[in-house]
Amino acid sequence: MTLGFAVRAPLRVAANPRTLLLFGANEVLPSKLVQRLGGCLLFLAGLAVTAWTWHSALIQERFSTRLGGLGPVVAIGGLSLMLMPMDIDWLRRTHGVHKPYRFAHYPPAWKAVMVLALIAGIANYLALTRM
């Protein structure tokens, strides 16, 4: 007796850091091109969420408090991923890992961006609640 559909195993690509990794092959970070494209999508999504939250706050006089703080964080994170994708070789040389597992594994510029993104999210939330 069959269920009428075939179960497919996830596609795996050779563990080469330069290859584009697909479903289930998360041993290393994606290529820089994939990181930049993902960053572009995150940036646009963050901008859209921030704009929608401000539109809701100004026009309807109500908004989602969670999205008010999350939108700028996602936008800044996406922008930084577009401008400076993670370098696998640097991670291997410096920390001996193939992707960051802790905050200490991130480059100093990324640490600064994360703090800046959190500050921007909190500032946007506070600006929305003060209206």
C-alpha cells in the first residue's frame, strides 16, 4: 500500500565552502551571493514592516508593538548582510568554526551592527509609543 506520493530526501551538495548550499546542507554558511540576496530580502521586509507600522500608527492610531521594534532590527540586519556578508575563511582562521555559534564568533563590525540594530528597534518602539 502506498500513500500516493514519494518522500524525497533533502538535496545535499558537496561540503565545499564556495558552493551554493541547498536544503538540509547547512554545514557551512551560504555563499556571499546568497547572503547578499537574503540581506536584500530582509532589508526590504524590514522597511515594509516599519513603514506599515508607522502607517498604522498615524492613520489608524494603533499598531503592533512587537513589529514596531522588530522592523528596524530586520532592516538594519539585512542592510549589513548586503554590505558585508560573513566570511567563512575568516571564521575558520580566527575561531576554527565554519559558522558563528556564539556572539564572540562574530566579527567586530557585526557586533557593532547588532548593537546598533537593537538600539534602532528600541528607539522606533519608543517613538511609536510616545505618539
